[in-house]
Amino acid sequence: MLDMSSIEAARAEFPGTEELTYMNVSARGLTPQRSRNAVDAMMDKMQSGATDKAAMFDLIEQSRDGYAKLINATSDEISLVKNVSEGLNAIIAAYPWKSGDNVVLCQDLEHPNNVYPWRHLNRRLGVEVRSVSPRDGAIPTDEILSQINENTRMVTASSVTFAPGFRTDIGPIGAVCRERDILFLVDGVQSVGILNTDVETLNIDAMAVSTQKGLLGLYGMGFLYCRADWAERLTPVYLARFGVDLGGSGAHEASLGDDEYALMPAARRFDLGNYNYVGVAAADASISMMHELGRQRIVCRRHPMRHGPRRQRTKPTSRRAQCTSTGHVLLYIQIHEDWTIKISAHSNLIDSLDQALRMPRLNRFLIQKPEIQAGVEVVDDLAPGG
């Protein structure tokens, strides 16, 4: 258990919590002070001309290693990408698809960026998209498994759906995919850094995340995990110098080998061009903080708070409250167009998603239980009959 002094020390990393009840972590997390400091330090060097490229490359490897440890992977199994979309597309495009192959997913609960690549693949190559329907707002594992057949080449799912925010039971899906040599591709952006997302335990073959949510970093930066034995079977569509193995770290970044080049091991082959060093600096600092606190301690902090808002009773109009399996609080209400403006006057509170106001996962040290209660009361006052 975390003691209160540890909680307060961690919350001190987030100045935004001093004057604001911040509840929009489902869309983006607050960046900790140490990440701001890391970005400032890098920008100071850029302004002064004191840039040390070797140190910047060291930072890349440090962040790669830190993220790998967070999800129980190896450094070689991590590539640095711009966002979830780029990571997913890198894997999809690298697979040798042919007409008649299929992918299985639940389109209604996936973010559009994990739907359009499959529709495009169907249009381009005739790959069948086999989609199941949601069950009680969640991705039904049994239905996903029932759609797998001899032509299934990939299965894809979000570890936690972006709306309404339910956790997917992905372990059994990954186990079946592993047995049948099917690549299991996961959108992990709503779970990594919040839930203990162990790629080995969950049988995940590839997973894409961006850093602005649970990893508390910046937009335009992400990580792609690909299990080594699967990555070695994939051929990137895009290739740049950092994806080519010229015999170790001693080769210059602008070195050119001969026509008989080899790809970098595992997921490193997906690295492209120069990196988003500023984004890496921010992410490395926040990931380091997570390692200091400990993954299990962060998760344990989330769970004891999870059931409090479930008991909250809103006024008997057209709304109801529900706490999801990941700690989101969903308030099902008739939404008014001017609510966002009104709510922003009280706090940076929630997202509006199909008649549901999505409050945050009760995680980490950004949000205390009284702040969730205050958020419910704000919405209660704005709702019809409030």
C-alpha cells in the first residue's frame, strides 16, 4: 500500500492539480513536472547550440529500455513511432496479405484508427473484415474467438476500449492466437501506464501506444511493441537508416551499406529517420517516475477507489452512473451543447461520448475520491431537473 506521504509527493509532480480538478485523463494525462524539466533542458541545449547527438541517442535507448520493462518486453521488441495509428499501420502493412485472408475485431468499440486500416485493406487487397457486435458495451471474447477460422491472419482488439472504457479480456484471445499462429494486434493506449499490461502474460504479439494518455507524455510520440519471433517474419513497407543493421551501434547514422543489407533485429526495423527527441525526453521522465513508484503500487492505488462513485445516486431524471472495469465513471445523461463550456468553468472534467459523459479512470495520484464526488455534483447541477 502507498502511504499518504508517497501520494502527496507524487501529486506534487502535477502542478495542475493544485488549482484544478483534472478529470480528463481518459483523453490525455497531465504531464509531470519532471517531464517539463527534461523538455526544457533539451530545448536549452538546442537554443545554445550545445546539442549532444550521442547523448540524444543514449536517451532513445534509455526510453526504449524503460518502456520495455514497463510492459515486460525486451528493448529490441520496441520501436519508436508517432502515435497509435502509425504503430498499428506499421504492423498491418508489413504482413504479406492476400485476397481471402481475414481479420477479426469488434468495429463498434474500436477507435476509428483501428478500423479504417482494415477497411482500406479490404478495398485494396480483398481481405475480409470479420466484425463481432458488442455485448453490454464490451468486446465479447467468446464471439471474437468464434469468428476465427483457417483464413484468419490477425485478430485485433483494444486492451481497454476508448468508449465506453471497459477492459477487454484479451488473455484468452492471445492464447488462442498463439496456438494457431495468428498475430494478435492490440491498441494499448487506454491501459498502458494505468493497468499492469504485461505482454507476455496476455499473449500479445504486437501493441501500439501513444504517450499523451497513461504514459503522461506529449502528443506525437508513441511506442510499438512487436514480439521478436513475429517481427522477424515481417517486412516493413517503409525503411530508413535506423531500420537497417550495419553491424552494431558504432556505425554512423548516415552510413550507407551495400545492396546486401540486413534489417535491424525485431521491432527496431520499424524505426524511421530521426526521432522525436523532445517527445522522448518527456516520456522517458514520466516512465522513470512510474518505475520509481512501481507498477503494482500504481494499480493498487487505482482499485480501492474504483467502487466509490458506483454508489453515487444522481437525481432521478434521465441519467444513471456506472463504474467500468477500468475505473472510468460513465454518467448516462441527455447531453446539452453548452455543457462543455459550463463544465470547463468548474474543472477540466470529462469527454462527451454518445450520451455518456466519461469521467476519468480512478488512477494514480491526479485524482482523489472527493474530486470524483465533486465532478458528479457538477454534472448533477447541470442536468435536467438539477
